[in-house]
Amino acid sequence: RSVGVILLLIIIFLPFLILYQYGRAFFLFGDLYTTLSTLAKGFGLLGIMTLAVNIFLSARYKFLEHLFGGMDYIYRVHRATGKAAYLLINLHILLMGLRYLHIDPTFVTAFFKDISSLYLIMGKAAFAVLTVVIAVTLYARLPYHIRKFIHLLMGFALLLAGAHAYLVPSDIAIVYPLRVYVLAWVGLALLSYLHRSWLGGFLFKRYEYIVKEVNALKGGVTEIVLRPKGRKVLLKHVAGQFQFIKFFQPGFSREEHPFTISSAEGERYVRLSIKNSGDFTANMEDLEPGARAKIEGPFGGFTFRNATYKQQIWVAGGIGITP
């Protein structure tokens, strides 16, 4: 985990090393105006870099699991970087306006209302989109497909923020190595977002399975048993891992959802024990044997093998403990 987090911090803070090497005029602290300007631009740089790595982490690349110790931990980092990016962008906008306060308070309100330049429009639009996404993600109780669609707007927010960074006449425009570095990360994040969210992640490996059994268990739990489409056991997992699955049956939702694998290691069949806890899981009993399914995974580091202490006692209730 520490390797991934350290690498993430290096990626986010590297622009300041580039500025120290090629654009030391960035670090101005002569008076209140220049100090607040420097801090505001610094928060802006950190904000767009944090947003870019946040989008990149959401693409579910398998190689990232080795750096962070599992996809379950990557999602925790993804959530943390999303909040951090929003906070940093807030500070960027706030300080850009407050730097005028000691000169003339009317300049502050004029700044926040100003949409005379395209880069200002792009920047404020990015902030507005990001505000909606963060508010819905953290506080709104909406159907899953609506929340998922709104969450996809994170990529649009990064596109607007990237356009703002490209157009604004600041250090990114003046210091060429910085411009290349920041826009390269924005471009990489947008490509990963486009591939995963809009092109279906066609380059990612997926396993084809067929629903073999649908068993209604006690406590509102439905057990889905899937057999591989073919003779070989395709999915190899360890206890505690999860996978993303999409079902193909007329009249049944094709949303992709993550579920912990409840079958034992080495079993030919994949078993999922799914509790009725939402709009999608409430319809599990509507699945019929013969329905197709596509599985991506396995993911996660919440396993016995990764534990520091090998002597453990596990106590589980309900459908168990899931990552």
C-alpha cells in the first residue's frame, strides 16, 4: 500500500520540483497579493493533478493492485483523492478572489462574477460540475444508475479543468516542461476514463459464464451459481476477493456491479451470495438459468494470504464479511 501512496504523492507534487528547476518566479511571497496568488496557483496545480490521478485510479487497472495492495484499498484512495481534489480547487478559487480584498473589496465580487474569458468559463464550469458530482456521491440517495451517470461527469470536470489549465495565461503556459507534464497526466486520465466509462473497457479481460442456478436463501439472500462457458475453470480467485459482473437476460438490468465471490478457491463454479439491499439486488431472483454473464476480476487484497498475522479468528454474521 505504501508504495502506491508514495508514488501517488510524487506524481501530484512533482510539478513543484519542475517549477523550482525551470520557473522559480512562481515562488513569490513579497506582499499579501503575491503570496495569495502563489498559494492559489499552487492549490490549483495540486487540484488538477489530484483530480487526474483520481480519474486514473477509477479505471480499475490490474497492475495498480500490486502497488496498493488490492482494488478495495484503491477505491478508498480514489474516494480520498476525490475529496482532496475538490478541497484544493475550492482553495484555489477562494484565494484567487481574496487576493484583491486588501486592494478593493469590490474586486473580489467582480472576480467571482467574471466570465469575460474562455479560461474563466472553463474553470468555473469545472468547479460547478465537480460540486454536483461530490454532492450527489456523498449525500444524495438516488437510484444506482442515476448516481453512476452523475459520477461519470467527473471526467467532464477534468476535461474542463484541463482546458482551463491549457488556456490560462499562467505558469503552465510559460514553463513548457510543466505544461507537458500536467497536460500529459490530464490526457492520460481522460483516455483511461473514456476507455473504461464510455467504450466499455474493451481491452480488459472478461470471463464468460452462464447462470446455472438461482437459489433463494433465508434473510433476503439470493445465491447465484455460474458455470464457465466452456470446459475450463476460468476465474481463479482467493477467498475474500470480489469481481464485477454484468448479466445478459431480456428485461434484466445490464448494469455492472461488484460482488464478493462466495465459492471456495479452485471450485469450477462461481457462487455469489447477494443480499437484497438495493434497486438492483432486489431483482436477483428474476435471473433465470441459462442467462449469460460477463465477469471481470478477481480484485481485492482483503485475503488471508495478505494478512500480517497468520493466526486469526474470524466471526461472521448474515451473509458474512465483505470488503
